[in-house]
Amino acid sequence: MLSKLIDQPNDSIEAMFVRLANDTHADKIDLGIGVFKDDSGNVPVMQAVRRAEGRLFERNLSKTYRSPLGNLDYCRRVEALVLGEDHAALSDGRIVSAQTPGAGAALRAAAELVHGLSPDSAVWVSTPVWGHQIEFFEQAGMEIRSYRYYDSQRASLDAAGMLEDLRSMRAGDLLLLHGCCHNPTGEDLTLDLWRAVGEIVVETGAIPFVDVAYQGFGRGIEADVTGVRLLASSVPEMLLTVSSSKSFGVYRDRAGLLSILLPPEARNAEAVRRKLRDTVRQLYFMAPEQGAAIVHEILSTPELKALWRAELDAVRARIVELRAALRSTIERANPGLDAGFIERQQGMFSCLPISADEQLLMENEFHIYMLPPARVNVAAMNREQSRTLAEAFAWIRAQRGASRSEAVA
């Protein structure tokens, strides 16, 4: 059987990681993987996480199995963190959740559940979007449709194009939205756009599916989910996935959430719960416990929660500082260029306005590695790398200008 396998090409993301691993240059710069790094290039562990781990260890908790729905105490805490303690779905028992192995597994489980219930439903994803998200829906057999979101050459949101495209959604289609710090662009919806999207959802009968992976990395823990809360209060039903990887720095512990917000008139919460339970059991049986236990310990312990919020605020402040520095260095190296989009955008990522060929040229000449479409992980940079990136971008633009001159000649 295995001898029949043929070699499969890497997708663009994996291919970049292979090139990075094979590059022996001493000063190569990895701006691809989505992790926060300190000035020394390390991925720090929060003190709140270390203390929570210690408290859990001291209690000598059992490692026996939980339900396929996982740690429901974790679910309740994270639901409230995103939606707010007073959201009607929580108080009315209209939310059904599962703790999952990160947001990736949550997306995959949701795709499986929706396709099983409504095989004709499509999922609408932004252009561009984080590539692996599309794979989860493809593997479930769902049709993928795209809506305009970001004009890469102008480095700005295409709001008019987005709203025009979304009016073509059908009843039962899923609309995938990033709750904050859009991946890969860092370009977020305004509250007015969140409101407009909610109106289109109600008109078309589509179901919003909001992925929250970077809460606290943009404008603040509460401010980052203002749009999500507005949408959740204005639509009859919604799907929600949450990743704890970035906000708590528990990347490899794989703690995530899948929540289904039911309509106010729904009377089938238990049937939905059983269907969700069976779906995740058939996909991966049960989620790992450690990451969820750590997050629950932090959110349920006032002193740890306060420490975590302070640490996350410090991470956000550093990202804001790095964005300002990158804008400044790019504008100094590129006279006449307005790089204000870098400082305006939110979270880890921004996309440079360069082509795929120019991105590869930047790798070859400057050993700077980014994921498509020229996605820069600002949160992984230091000031020296910022200067190198600015110089590389200036060189790319100069080469572009030279090529145009030659073409005219």
C-alpha cells in the first residue's frame, strides 16, 4: 500500500520553512512562524503560566480521561473572556462548547459538523487568508468561496468589495471572520463594518464563524473583541473558535475552544451538544488537558489573572513599539513612501506590498523569510532586523523601478 504513494509537493508555507532550514547564512531572519519573541529572539513563557503550572502540580491532579468535550470549566472562562460575562447566550444556556486541541482542531470540527448537517453550505473566506484555515474546510468537503478583503498594493481594507461580495452568500453558508488582528494582514474591521456585516448576515441567512486567535495583541483584551461582541448580539446564531496559544503563550500545549451560539428560540441545546461531542470524538477522540487547565487556573485565580493581563499588555505595548520602529526605518530607507499602514494595523502581522517573486528575491539576497503574501511577523523582530528589512524593501523597490525603466526603454 505505502509503495503506491507518490511524492507530494510542499504547499507554499511548508516550502518556505524548508528553504529557511536549508539556509546556512548566519544572520538569516525568520519572520514566518507566528510567535512572539523577545529582544534576544526567545519565545518567553509568561510568569502567570509558570505559577499556574506550579499550582496544578502541587494539587497532584488526576490525569484520567475527560469527556470528548474536554475541560468545560475552561470553556466557560474563555467564553466569558471573549463574549463578556453578561452575554445572553451564556446566561440563557444557549451556548454549546468543546475544548479542542487549539483553534485548528476547532475549525476542523466545525467544518465537519456543518458539512454533515448541510452538505450544500459553502464557507466564505477573506482574500487573503491564513492558508491552513482553508484546508480544514476542504478536508471536510466544503465548497470554498472568497470575498475581497485587502488591497495588498494599496495596503488597505477593501471594505466596499467585501460588502458587495458578501451579499452573494446563501442561507446556511458560513462566513469566516477574524475577530481581531487579521491573519495575515493585520487589517481589522471597524465597528461600523462589523455592524454592516451583521446586517448582511441577517439578510442572507448566512452564519458568521468568528476565529479569535490574538485577543490582547491589538488594542487590548477588551477592545480587541468589541466587534465580536457587537456581532454576537445582532445575529441569531454564530460559531466561535478561540485559540489560547498566543494570548497565554501556551503554543505547544494546544488549548482551544469551539462554541456554537444557538438562536434565542432554540430548544435543542442537548441535541447540539451530543452532535458536537460525537463529531470531535470521531476526529481526535479527546483534547489534551494541560494547556486548558493552565488557562482555567489563570482566569479563575484573581492574582494570576491580574498578572496575566499585565504581561499580555506588556507584549502588546512591545508590538506597538516595534510597529512604530518598523514604519520609521522603512520610511527613512524609502524616501517619499508612506508606511503608515504598518503602524495602523493590529497584532503580529502586516503584509509588505511586494509580489511573490519579489518576496523570493528578498530571501535570496537578504535571507529574510516571510510567509505568503509577504507576511511580516512584526512581533518576532528586533530593531536590527527592522533595519535590515527596511533596506531590503528599499532595494526591492529600486529593482522594480529599474525594471520598469528598462521596459520603457
